[in-house]
Amino acid sequence: MKKKIEDLKSVFSQDNPKIKKQIDLVKEKGHQRMTILVIPHGYDSSFHFQISVFTILFYLALTVSLLTITIFAIVRSSNTQSQIDQLSEIYGNYFDSYLAHTNQFEELSEEYSKLNENLLEMFTLIDGQDEELLKIPPEDSLKTTAYDFLQKEELEDKQLDVGRKYLNEIYDLRTLKHRMDAYRKLADVNFDFLSQRAAILSATPLQNPLYSYNLTSPFGMRKSPTSGYWEYHDGVDLANATGTPIYATAPGRVVKVSYGNVGYGHHIILQHEYGFSTLYGHCSRILVRMGQEVKQGDIIAEVGATGNVTGPHLHYEILVSDDGKLDPEEYMQSGIY
């Protein structure tokens, strides 16, 4: 191996006659001079100068190199400018969209703040525990959370130069996103709250069982019109002519249909959702059957004078599974129907 290396050195060594001869030949041709004659137009005199082949080749190579570098720089600059223009357009669109959405969100935020205050007040009046509703989170808390996330992303972003930060608009946009996420949870909770209350409201017997009537006996203690003794009256007596339509005060199912000449006489009991039940007594005619589903406002019977009565009227009761019998007037005077 060592011998082969020595042989190669001897072949390409300048001491090798053939190599030396070739080098001398190149030097000789390179040092050959060329005479360039310059004759200016309109002048009788001329001048000339000599230049070696090496110098011509050097300037030629230098010119080609400069042209190549210039062309490359122009192309690179054109591509870079094109990318900058594209990024500027994209960023401009994003920024315009960001401003538009920010303005819209500020308006929605103000409206939602008022709505949430009303919901909290309503929730307190109904349940007495507004802590069960989510509150609008403080702005500082949302901003801190958004900044913490972004700063963590900046540390993990390998394309971001050391010491550089995201644009302020990105911070604003991320804060806006966190606000929207927080408000979406609020909207979901409040929607569930309103949906549940709407369902309870629709199942509550708030409609009057008669379109017109004369209240002859209220709820509570009274002197019995038939026996003359004091007794506790479980409902209200609504007087009207025999045959006057009686309406279901809430959607429900018929769980009792009874015919008789004592007590409530011919009467119906409807069972509603959320523990409500209603009783309609002293009917002349019953127009529903056991197990039938009825809607609020359906005609279920007609006013009569069956059972222990002194005249035609409807005895109407509201019962709740946990609270027992309630004063129907409080529901009939709610003003909803």
C-alpha cells in the first residue's frame, strides 16, 4: 500500500518530467500577451495595450461569477418579495377579520353581561342559590390564562428566533379565544337553566280552568255551604252555568275518572310532570277517558252540580307531591295565560 502511494506521488510530482513539461506549457501560454489596438472614432491617433491570457481569463471568470450572483440575487429577491406580499395579504385579512370579530364580540359581551345579570337575579328568586350558575370570569384571569398558554408555545416553537415573541395581535386574538370559550360554557349552562325552567313552566298548571267564572269560595278555612260547619277548603269554587267548558290547565295524563252523587261528584284528576296534579270536581259531563294524554287548553269536561253542592260550579284543586294541596288562585293569577 505504501509503495502504491509512493508511485502516485512520483507520477504527479512536479519533478516528473511529463508533469513539469505540461505545467511549463500552461505557464507559457498563460503569459502570452495579446495586443489590443483602440482607434477612437474621429481621431487620427490610436493607442494600444497588452494583456496576458491569464488576465483575460481572470476577468472573464470574474464577470461570469458576478452575473451569476446578480441573477441569483434578483430571483431570490423576487421570490422573497412575492412571499412577503402573500404573507402581508394573508396577515392583513386575518387582522381585518380579527378587528371585525373583536368589535362584534365586544357588543355581544355587553349584551350577554346584562343577560347574565338578569339570569342570576331570576335564579336567586326561584332557587335562592345563584352559586349554581357559572359567573362571567374576570377579564384579568382570562388574559393571564391566554398569556400563559402563548408563552409556553413560544418556548416550544422551534421556528421562532431566540428572544423573539409573537405579535401583540396574536396575544389579543388568543385572549379573545379564551373569552369566547369561557362565554360558551356560560351560554351552555344558562341555556340548560332556561330550558329546565321552561319545561317546568310548561308543566305547571297556570292556565285558568274556566274562561269566565265567579269565585264563590276561596282556598282555606270556610263555613261549609251544605253543613254550616267550619272546614278546610282544599281548592277553589268557580261558579258558572251548567255545560260551561272546563279546560286542562297544563299538559298531562288522565289518572282518575270518577262518577258519583256525593263528595266531588263526577270528577277528573290529571297528572302533570314535576309532581303536579289537578282535580276538577262536580262536572256534569266528562269528555276524557282513563290514561288519555291531554294538552294544555284541551276541553276535558263541563261545569255541573254533581255531588255535595248548592249550585253549578267547578271545584278546582292543585296538588304537588311534596307540598300537598296548594292555593289555585296563586297559579291562576300568575298572569302568564
